[in-house]
Amino acid sequence: MMDNKMIVEGSLQREEGGFSFLGRLPYYRGLGLSMIEDIIVSVDGAAIPREAIRFCVRDQTYTLDEMETVYDNRWNFGEKARIVALNGGLPAGNHAITFAVRMRVSYLPFVPTTKDTKQLAMAA
Amino acid sequence: MSSTIKRGVSLYSYQNETFQGKMSLEDCLRTSAELGAHGIEVIGEQTFWGWPECGAMQEDIDNWHRLIAKYNCVPVCHDFMLDYKRYKGREMPFAEQVASVKNDIDFGARLGVKFIRALVSIDPAVLVAAADYAQEKGIKILIEVHAPLHFDHPWIIRHAEAFEKSGSDALGFLPDMGMFLFKFPPVWKEKFLRIGVPKAIADYVEKAYEDRVLSEYVILNVQEMGGTGPAVAMAETLRHNAAFEPKRMLDYMPRIHNIHGKFYQMDEDYVEPSIPYDQIVKVLKQGGYQGYICSEYEGNRWIEDAQEPDSVEQVRRQQVMLARLLGESVEPSLNTTVAA
């Protein structure tokens, strides 16, 4: 659900050592960060290594490994988190960003992964 | 004759709009109240950012009570989650699960609700252990009976037996009307067609559902028709949905205190094509039900790939249907449109 609303339009920007965009949790509620099993990002078909991804929400930044034991913070319903990819940077122009989230949901008998791909423009 | 059954809305229904910031909490309450659906159900952690890991801000709770009063609404139910898989690789210990439920009982009390909704996968012993605390706070814990489970399933019977053995009135049931799925929902079929299910297979699954063919046979037949991927997924929805009988609620009426008015689509003629609300309301009246039926629109996820859901219009249509079935003399209507 909310698959096509995960990546926030027009949110691509430069970061030191990479780029970022805004992402929302594809779910009808929020989730404690320890239950985010994985965040997968690729740009123009090239996967970003897990250790090069950072998750930033309300001025707190986490690696994905760190998030696994974060029990006092959440990704709230509809909240725009900043997803940072430390890939060395992106040239100006359009880029195909794919963003997937795998989450551990207590009541589900499976571990869902939800994905969105959008064309985002990096300003010159 | 008008009924004692009351109308409400679960704010789950407006999720497509609230997720995108197109509707505020005030929009949700005003819209529901204008439709005469004064009972309000929330998923605490959808409506209140921070809950439960970071707590909810008192100003948000104050705002909730201000809006409830402003629109003459009634807080009905807080749906809690209990994330017993919070820790990777190990289940949350029993005592911590009970403490977590008590935390949600406190939160429900802050919101002023009489009921909190427990997910059906929760161990009945956890709820029994929290029952006395709920009683003290004036709250009942209701397990949501949701497809593929139903009132004759051994897991639900186990809950019922645990509740009876406890002797507590603070434990009960919240049936989700989606378990009475009499027809394959048209919005499901259309979605499966969009993602590539051949029409002949989609037609077959729809017909097999109406014929009440056992899911495992339908899955095998679809595979033999050459179905793969999405076609098999369409057939597999029959594993998780069935046309259980609304009258099965009658045995449990003393413990049924809230109803999820699940729907996948409301047509322009005010009919939910797959869920028999006429029969459902008849059974609830027969059983002397006096609580709320809270709209729970779940068609959003089935159409969002093709069109932007119009949750308010869908809820309006269901509320018109419910008001008619309940014998109300005034047709619900909206005076205020929500700014897009």
C-alpha cells in the first residue's frame, strides 16, 4: 500500500559524499525503527551498498545496522524521512531512483518488501 | 423504526488523504460528524505521531479532545498493535507484552475511548493478564476477528474459552465485516487484470469464489490453466477470504462491543457489491447489538495504482447505506468539502 507515494516528488538533493531524497513508510501506521529490516536504494539501475545508506528523521541519523536496535524512535505515519546514499555524488539531470523497504510486521505471516521507482531531477 | 445501533468511522478510512497531509484530524472529525457518524475510532499510532515508542504529546491529546467536543463526536476505540516482534530474532517476553498492553490501556484512557482493539495474532493469555487493569481503567480489550479467521476457527474459540475462564467482562470481540465476503470484490479483480492476469483466469476465479469452491482446488486449476505469478496470487486470495455466515456472530453477542464496517468499494447506488450489509445489519439487530459500526474503507490499496482514492466519497456512500439499513429518517450528507 502507498507504494507509489513512497518517494517524495522533487526531493532529490546533493549531500556531502552523495545524494538524498525524501521517503515515506509504505504502511497505514508508523513503525519503530528496530522493525525496519532493510532499506534498498538504487540509482539508474545501480544498487547502493547497504552500508552506504543513512536514514535521517527529525535530525537523527542512523546506519541501517544501528536502526536494528533503535527502540526509542519511530518512522511515523506519512513522515518524510531523508534517505541518504553515500555513493560519491550524482551529476545534474534526471535519475531513476528505486527505493524499497522491508519491514518486520508482528501480525503478518511474511516479511513484506514494498518498492517505488521514480524519475527525480538533480539540479545543475 | 430507528435502531439503537450507532454509526462511526475508523480514521483508517481516510489514510490515503491523511498520509499525504491532504486531510487534517479536524477534517476527519468534521467530515465524519457531518455524515452523522459521531463515533470515532483511531489507530493510535497512525493519528498520534510518536505513539508508542516516543509517547504522544499532551498537546496532541488536548487537540483531540477539543475537536471531539467541537464536532460533538464520541471517542469509541483505539486500535493498538503490540509489536511483539520488536526485537530481531526473538519474541518480546510475556511480561513485557502485558506491560505494552497496559501502556495502550493508559493511552486509550487518555483518549477517552471505552474500547481498545487487539490484533488477532496476540496470545489470549496476554490479554487475560491485562484484563483487571483494563477493568480498573473502564476499558474493554477487544480482539479483532478478521478474515481468514472467523467465529468457528479454533484460534478464536481458544480466545473465547480464555475470556470465559477469566470471568472478566473487560475482554471481548471486535468483528471485521470483511470475513463475510460473499462475492469476489470487483476492485480486486480489476487490480489483478491490471497487473496481467488473463481475463479467462480472472473470470474463472471470480466464478469459483461465487461457487464456494475450496481455495486449494482453485489454485491448482489456475495453475493448470497456465496461470503464473499474479494469476496464482489472485487464486490465493481465496485462502485468506471466505463467505462466513454473519449469523455466527449471534453466539458471541454479549462480548461484541464494536464492529469494523469493512468495505472495499461503495457503488453510486449505495451498495457494497461483495459484503452483504443488509444481512449483517439484520443479524446485529436480532442480536440486540447497541454499539457502533465504524466504517473501515480498505479499497484504497486496491485502486491506488490506477487512480487516487476518494476516501470521503466512499465513506459518505457507506454511511448513507448504513443509515438506510438502520432505519434512520435523515439521509447523511456533507456540507463541507475538504480542500484538496
